[in-house]
Amino acid sequence: MSDFGIYQALENKLSQTLPQVHIFGQVLPDASPPYIALQLNPIERSPMPQKAGRMKTTVSITSRYKGEAEIQDLHQKILTALEGTSFVLQEGAAGLARFEESEIKNEKDGVTRTAVLIFTILIRLK
């Protein structure tokens, strides 16, 4: 399944919401937090080819701010920005973001925090 421009649509929405935070498809080793990593995973198509599908999307936020204020703030802003958002996609497709689950965890270094939000993008071709 093509991504129908979902990555670009998500990147644009998150860039508007959090213009000061870098967004990566693959995080560079020297990336300085806070940053966001996006990952798309196709999960199914409808029984009727080329009519509909779903794309699982993982949005990971990494922060090294002392305390949880920054990671909580970024988590909430991303959740608010994406949940229920409709996207005009490529190839005549439309998308709708649905929140699935999230988790915030402390990394072993005791300073780095990572929030992982999982969305499903429902895709419908026109």
C-alpha cells in the first residue's frame, strides 16, 4: 500500500503545531532533544482493492528536560493536534487520524524521557 502522502501530511501538521521541534523519519545519532520520530506501518486493506485501508502510525517524542513538564506538554499537543484530524492525501485519498494508545517512559540514563503515541490513519480513496 502506498502511503498516499500520509507522512508528509503528518509532518506538516506537527510542524505547524510544534515549529521548534525537529521531526525525523529516522533519528540521527547526533539529534538533540526534544525531537519527534514518525513511523508508518501498513496494517490492512479493505476487501475491495483500492477503496480503503488503514495505516498504523507511531509518533515518538524524546525529551531530556529535567522533570516531566516538557514531555507531558509535547504529548498533549500532539494528541490534540492529531486526534480526529482529517487529511487530504495524494491520489484522491482522504485520511482520518484515530488515537489508539500512548505510553511515557523514563530511559535508563534517568534523564531522557520518551513518549510513544500510536494512531491509526483510516484511508479512503475517492
